[in-house]
Amino acid sequence: MEIVKKDFGEKSFYDYIFERLRGTVFHLTRLSSFEGIKTKNYIFNNKEKKYRLNVGSEGSYGRTRGYVCLFDFRRSDEIIIEKLQGYDGTLAPHWFEERTDLEGGMRRVDCNVAYLILDPKYYGKLKLEEDVEEGCGYEQRIREIECWFTEDLPLVCIEKVYLMSSYSIVDKNLNTESIFRVHEKGKKK
């Protein structure tokens, strides 16, 4: 498994990572969570809520079934970008950000994300959107770009990992967004 680590300082890594995710299937997690994945040699499902949840994960189609959630960027860029427009921060969710208050009313916002690229030889084990059975009630999923590994995902199935870091210094009184978030929103328009 190849690991690529890049620190972009005060620049956004959106363009860099989007280009490398094209044509792949990947799992997205915090950089700190990746350390635990390396130790255990698995990406574990979160059905039992052992790991931190975000708002979307609570009712997630994959999580509630014990699947590992992945993004499928094998489709055309136009489809991917269109689907991401309704899901702010998909490539670096705001709940991954770490915020530190600084002197003078400023705040440092760190964005540290790991993208784990699935080896194509395991694509046959994926549950795709078209395989989803319609259930009762609402279940969160990102149609056309989310797919699932239906069991805990062994790290040996990961071909490459991108460890990306950037930060922003923002005015905490204005609730200014991080540079990554602003850049990502600009790309969607």
C-alpha cells in the first residue's frame, strides 16, 4: 500500500485530491482515525456506533447495515460534481475540522483527511447504488456516488492512501469558513 502525505499549509488541497480521486472508489476518514485503521489492519463498520458519528451517519444506509461506506468516483466528473452540490464538504467534511482559538479574535481551522483508495481488484465485492433495496422510511445515502463494502474492509484491499493537511486562519467573530470549504463551494457553481 502506497502512502502519499502532503501538507498544503494555508492552501486548499481540493484540486489536488479531486484529480487523484477521479476514477476510483475510496473511503474517507480523519487523519487521526487512519492511525487506528493502520493498527487494526481493518476499516471497521460502525453499526454499533463505536466510532464518532456525524449527523448524516446516524441514519446512513450503509452504517445501519454494518457496511463500510465508500465513494464511487468512477463516473464522469459532471455527475460527481452535480451530486456533491447538495452535500457541502463531502471531500473534507466540516466535522473533520479541528478549531483552535488564537489571540486577537482569530481562529486556526485545521483540515486533516485520509483518502483510502480501494484496489480495483475488489470492485466486484461492492454493493452499488443500483443494488440497493428500497426500505421503509428515510435512509441517508448519496445517490450515484456512494457504494458499500458489505463487511469490515481489510487494509490489504487498499491500494493507495492520500493523507492531506491544510489550515486556515479565520476571524472567529465572523464565523468565516476554512479555505477548503470556500474553495469547494466555488468549484460547485
